[in-house]
Amino acid sequence: MITTIQPRRWQAAFAALILLWSATPVARATRIKELAQIEGIRDNQLIGYGLVVGLAGTGDGVQTQFTVQTLRNMLDRMGISLPPAMLRVTNTAAVMITGTLPAFAQPGGKLDVTVSAMGDASNLQGGVLLLTPLRGVNGEIYAVAQGPMSTGGFVAGRQAQGNATTRNHPTTARIPNGAIVELAAPSVMPVKEVRLQLRTSDFANASRIAEAINGKFPAEVAPLAVAQNPGLVAVRAPENAPGGMAGFIAALEALEIDAEQRAGIVVNERTGTVIVGSQVRVAPVVMMHGNLSIEIQTHFDVSQPAPFAKGETKVVPEVNVQVREEEARSVSLKEGATVDDLVRALNTIGVTPRDIISILQSLKAAGALDVDLQVI
């Protein structure tokens, strides 16, 4: 029997190593539309509960009581009364429908919706969603959904017999343009002031947005735009703006600024993915990386006494311990070296991405990396 104890080394295929060349605070031209959104102009999430019919025996089972109750209530409204014991729902499934209502969506517009099984339905393929109202957080009905679904997956074989093959998620489906807007979205159009909410708070970007707006629309008295905090820029609408408020907002969103991006390193230890910036600086440092392997071998020998002796036959274990330590591989980085230089040097000595993750964490702990290191 051979037992091997060694460091945790991952033998999976070489994971993706992505180098983002602009990860340091390097300015790049970006429209305000990509950096900020207008306060009051936002999407609204919708949700609804309904039934999917037309399934080929892959719907909910009898034990899913809410499906039977929902089907019975629907039939009662249609003037059909049946006892619950007579209802079979294998071709029917209870589902939740979700969608997003865009800002300023008008009645008659169409939305994409997602349909997800609630009970024990195994496959929604080929099903048709019945008319379902979609409500907002305030309980109002903003859209209704209905129509055939596209699952994007399938089940081949018989799951009951354990010989089925499943691709993707057949219990979730989408209906493109499957919902019709019945009530206008509760959006608020700015009147006298436009408040720009930065998607990522940053003092430099907020100040540059205000400077770009004031440079484009100079005011005689006070500047139109003021950066109130790193996440909000307040803009006073000028009087008699060309195109009205809509035209003024369009002109604001089209302005470009030299946006700054925060430097950082993101690692995913589950997949071995490392996302770093090629210009992220590393302090002068010398690293040594090696592996220690301990191998324990156990052999069982038989102790046999001589003939006619009074001894007993026994099995005697013999344990051998061997220790092997690989020669440490060293990397030396001088002043001005970047993470790109580090990764290239580590790759030349055969270090895997998961080893690189451990090395980056050690460099951060040693103070050789000044950027944020995020592990997801």
C-alpha cells in the first residue's frame, strides 16, 4: 500500500490568464452615458405566477398541490367545475414569470420574459404559457405574458429509469417579445435639474464629468454642473435648451471624458483564472517557489516460523518514509517591474495559474503589491 502526501497542486487544464492592459489608473475617452445614469430613469422588475400547458408528461406531479389548485381555479372561472381528484397535471406546470420593464415603456410595447418551473416538472420543452399578468413592486399590473416557450435545452431518454441525458436547464425557458405592456412605466422625467448617478463612485470621474459639462455649456453666473459627491453630479438645465430637456440630456450623455479605471487584480481560485493589469507595478522582490513531497510506503511481510516450531505466522508491516524536495525556483524583480513581467517570468519556470494565485496573495501580504487583490 502506497500513501502519498504532497502539497495541494491542481492538475486541471491550464486556466485562462487574461492581461488587461489598462488596469492601472490610465485615462481613456468614455462617454458619460457609459459612466452614469439619469436619476429617476430606471428599469423596473416584474413578476407573475402562471401555468404552462402542452407538456409531454413532464409537468408537475399530483403531489404538487398548488398546480392542481391553480388549474381548478382557472377552470372554475371558465364555468367548468371538477373535483380535485379528477385533475391530472402531468401535462401542466406551475411557473414563475419574470421580466424587466424599461424606463418610459409605453402600452403596446413588447418585452422578453423568463419562465421558471416551480414544482417538480422535469422539462418545459414544447409548453405554452397561458395568459399571465406581470406585476411591479407596487402590485400594479404593467404587462401580460403568453405564448410558446424556447427552453434552449433538452432531455433525452427516460429520467425515471436513470438513462437520461440533460443539456442546459430544460426547466427554464424564455419567450422573446412574449409580454405586452399594458401600463406605462413609472419613470420620472427631469424638469429643472438632471442628476447623474455614477455607476462606479469615483471623485476624479465625477469632477471630470462636471468640468466637461461646464465646458460644453458655459454659464454666465454659476456653473451648471456640480459634483456633489463621488457618486452624484447635479446639472442645472439651462433655459431654452435646444431640443428641450430631452435634447439637453442627449447632449450630456454624448460628452466624452478621460475616465480613470482603478487598478486591481481579480483571481478566481475555483477555476484558476487570474485577471491582472500588465502595468500594475510590483515592488523589488525576490521569490523562491518549490514543492515538498512526502511519500509513505507500507509493505506487509509474512513472518513464517520454522517447521515444527512453536511460533505463529504473522503479517508484519514495514513502513518506509521518503522525503523529496524540489529545488526552489527563484524569480528576481527589479524596480519598475510590472505584474505582466512577473507572470511571464513565472510561466517560463512552469508555474501553474493556481500557483500564480498563491504567489500574488503572498506578494500582497508582503506589501509588494499596492493594488486591490480580490478573490472571488
